[in-house]
Amino acid sequence: GSHDTMTYCLDKSSAVSVNESKLVKFLNKCLPCVVRPIIMKWSVTQVLTVTEQLEAGVRYLDFRIAHKANDPSMNLYFVHMVYTTVTVQAILWEILRWLETHPQEVIIIACRNFDGLTKRLHNHLVACIKEIFQCKLCPRNVVPTLRTMWHLGHQVIVSYEEDVELEKHCELWPPIPYWWGNKTSTRALIRYLERMKRMGRPGKFFVAGINLTENLRYILVHPFGSLKKMTLQSLPCLKIWIKQQYPGPKKKCINIIAGDFIGNNDFVKDVIELNTKI
């Protein structure tokens, strides 16, 4: 999986997300030449496009969806501090084109956050998902083995973090738990993941996030740093941790593993190779 899948196309000139702190919005308004480059350095988590990520082997996409404040249109974007240049609808069509040329591949799309989405916009988003993927959508009453999905022609599982829409549409799956450590150090992140494993894996899909997270103190201490530098430094230790994991239904088993800058290192290869342990 890729964490914050769509940050490769963040719009440098867009407004700051309505969910960001008043301090960040104030500083961005007063000192945009200083603050905006810092925001971009710590917001971008991926450099590969969604098609390139799929080609690389990613099968879980983390979509943070938003509607821009004061935008009269129905356009929806992705968000991570700032908004993307591309719309959600355009990316869904791009994914469909890839699936049509890869008929045996199955992907999971996690729709999350929903900054600024009204009931009307939720209806619009779900209608777009259903119109674009149609019979490729796997209903949640299907046990999604590969054999079953190939037989029925399903290629897409959409998890949706909004209860009202979930109840109305059988094509939407419940939210997928994401183990987010919110840590700045690799050792602390690994301790968090091991603690979560001891508590026992959820019964269905879940994500172990191997992504580090900056905070204001970390940014101030590393004025020339970036999320990419932070991530690349952590990869050797995380690579060892990944190789030690086991997939499957047992208490301490792992399911989906999602990370930042998935084109670097052997992350995808290492995760896929865990299947040989089954």
C-alpha cells in the first residue's frame, strides 16, 4: 500500500486545507514565501503517479478526499495540508484504464477524511465511484478470494469512512483500520507496531503504516530536512522489520503494509515476498 497516495500532485498555489491549524493558516497568509516551501517539503509522501504506483505493485490506495472551501462546483480533490491539482474523478478514470489492461489485478481504495464534504457531495462521490467501476466493484457480502473475484469479474474493493453512505450502498466496505504510529523515530514506530501486533490483528483487512510523521519540534530541529529525507533514513531498519513479518489469520500476522515514497528501496518486493511464507 501507499500512504497518502495522491501527494505527488499537490498544488503549490492552492489554499491550505480548512482542517489545518489556525497558526499554519495565519503564517501561510502572512509569510507565504517562507511557509509554503516548508509545507510542501513535509506534505509530499509519494513521487510516483497512481499508475506508476500500480505498475510498481501497490494494491492499496489511501485517498484523503476533500472539497475546497468556497468552491461552488462539485469538484472533489485529494488533500494533505494543501489540495491536489487533479480531481478525484480524473484519478478514478485513470485507475479504471489501468484495471482494464490488467484484468486479474485487484485493488483496494480507502476513501478517508472527507474534508468539507456535505451529504450532497458524498452522494456525488459514491455515484461517480459506481458509474466508473460498475461491475468491477466487489460488494461487501462477497468473500473476496482471488478465485471468487476473478470468477465474478470484480477488481475493486472500496472502503468508505462514512456510516450513512455505507448503509445505503452494498458496494462500499467498512473503514479499514490503519495502524498509524504518529512517530518521528524508526525505533519508536517499530515498538508501536509490535505493541499493536501483541494486541492481536483485526479480523478482516487492516493496514500497518510504516510511515514516520513529523511534528513542529522535529521540523524546527531539522530546518533543512524533509519528509523524504526522514523516510529514506528509516528504510533500512523498516526493511528488516518487514522481512520478519508473516501474513495470515494468526494473532500477530500482518495484512496490508503501507509506506511513503514506495518507489524507493525494495519495499514493494519485500512485502510481496512475505506471501511465500504462507
